[in-house]
Amino acid sequence: MSVEAQTIVRGQRDVVMGLTPDASMELLQILVDNIKEYAILTLDTRGYVTTWTPTAKRLKGYDADEVMGKHFSIFYPKEEVENGKCERELEMAAREGRLEDESWRVRKDGTRFWASVTLTALRDAKGNLKGFGKITRDLSEKKQAEERLRQQGRDIMEMATVPVVQVWEGILLVPLIGMLDSARTQQLMERLLQKLTETASPVALLDITGVPTIDTQTAQHLIETIKAVRYIGAEVVLTGVRPVIAQTLVHLGVDLSGATTRSSLAAGLRVAFSLMNMHVGASNGNA
Amino acid sequence: MVSEPISVIKVRNVLLVSMPADPDDSTVAALQDRTLDAMSKHDVRGLVLDLSKVEILDSYFARTVAETAQMVGLMGGETIIAGMRPSVAITATELGVTLGKTRTAMTVENALDLAGQAERKVKARR
């Protein structure tokens, strides 16, 4: 920046700073007192509260007379205080100049909120530590939005891993696509049993059309699932048994004779209807 | 702990036996004795074993249920297990319980329907 430019900038600042120091301090005070979403306060070098603002009261719930001179550990969850987080943060802020942290904080009424905290070391012109400035922002809403997104992601994953669809009153369909490993078959068993009891469905169509290959272990898991479904009083019809799967199962020596199996989903659906004593046919009088 | 009593009721042509939530070993043992005793006293076609309250299944309980079903079979009755919870069913498969020809139903109501159907078939054959 040239000398002229610097002068201009300084000149402009002088115009802006045309207020008396007191008046500008007052403006700053108004800003600090009214800024929303942020709690601004100061601590002494050991972490005791030295300034309290209306914004801090709004966020944390304490009145000035309740909190002035108290150690700032009252804003932290008990377990964090016990493991020495407050001291660590002060030490870090003093050493590095500032510290940023996102974690749980506690309000006066004991409720927790997710906060972003900036702790700034305040030093005088000679570099002596005078205390700390603390700016806390309530991020609960952001945190909740993130949590909702994560939950949606989990739900979608779960649905993709083990999709369970009710195709008829009393009949659930589980169209499995992709390889079946132990973890997935375990999930399959749990979710299927849960859904069957929830919907009081006596029949589940387990469709393996989209399962490329089956090994001994997977077959064993499927047999266990079929057994467990029987224990709760329902029945599994295994559908989508393609020629290559049928060959594999026989060569592996897997005994599925206890289970009802069909090659197509349509045939399986007919079995399901007959298990429920329902008859489906064209309404031309001789159905 | 006072063990919860097992209820053994005769409903139409079957015995309805309900197990408490977390039966101890003596309750489980009593299940078999009381059931077989009632089978010999009443002229019934079989047994509906209501497990809908049961939350925990151990190997002793599982074995006793399977054995009782077999014994009832020897006495000429059919056993239908009703209302087993998903978590209990998973434990049962892990324990390797085999129920043989024992039938199952989701609810006691369904079990009574099943028992009724079996009876009607027998009557129709006569």
C-alpha cells in the first residue's frame, strides 16, 4: 500500500472514528449487549467471570449477580470439569492466543446445548495476560439438523440392506439384492421378525432373485432365519431360487427340505395366498 | 423371589398354559408337571403354550418346552406354541432348539383357531 493510500485510509478512519472514545465505547457496549445467538463475556486469568452481558444471560440463564466472580466451569458438563477440560482450555488459549471448541455446554437449569466456543487471550500492550474473552454460540439447531440427516442416512441404509415391504394384508416381501454376509443376514433376521410381529403378518416372501451366489454360511443363516420365523408362528416362502442357486445348494449339501421354496416370486405369492386360505383367480365364474 | 404361578386353563378342547415373563427353574419344572398332569385329567386334544409374556429364554427352559411338547405328543396330544417374541425366537435358534412337528402361531387366538381346524378335520374324517 502506498503512502498516499495509507493516509487516505487513516483519514477515512478518522472520519468514522469521529465519535468521542466514550461514545464509541457506548456503541460497542450496545452491540455486545444486543447481538443475538452469541454470549459474550470475559474471564480473569484464572477463569473467574469478570463481565456478564444480557446475551450471556439469554443463552446460559444466569443473572449477573449469580455468576460474577464464579469460575467458568459452571458452564461445562460435570464429566468435562472432572477431566480438567477448563484448565486445559485456559492454558491452550494463553499459549496459542485463542482456542476454538465445539461441544456440550450446560445452562443454569441443567439442560445441555451444543455450543461453539471461542476463548481469546486478552493481553495489554506489554503482552501481560489480563484475562480471557469468551464467545459462545448456541449451535443446537444446527446439531439437531445434522443428527436428523444422519438418522435419515441410517434409515435409508437399513432399508437398502434389508428392505421389508408389505405386499398384502398378512404378507411381507423381502427383496434381497446383492451379496449376503453374516452381518446382513443377522440384520435380516432381526428386522424381519420385528416387522412380522408389528404387522401381525403370518407369511414372509424372502426373494433371493438379486442374490448372485450363496455359500454354505449364507445358506445356514437363511435356514436359521426360516426357523426363527417359524418360532414366532409365521412362515417363510423362499422365492427367486434360480437354477444356478438350486445347483449350488444341492452341491453344498444344504438341506432346505423343511422350507417352502419356489423359483419365481409369482409362484411364491400363490403359496402365500394358499397358506392364508385365500384363493386368487380370474372372476370368470370357474376360478 | 416368589415364583409367578403358571396358569393352566382348559379352553374348549385344549389346555391353555401361560408362562410368566422371566420364569425361574422351579417354575419351568412345574410347567411340565402341571401340564402333563392336566393332560391326563382332562380329555383334551392338545396344548397351547402361550409364551407371549416370556422375555428371556435359557437353555433349560428351551429344552423343557421341547421335551414337554414331545411328552404331550406321546400322550396323544398336539402342542401349539403361541406368541413367541422376536428376541426369544433369535435366542431359540442360537440355542439350536428343534421343535420337530410342534406347530406355532403368532397369537393365542390363532393357536386356538389352528387347534379348532385340526379338530374339524378329524371329525370330517369320521
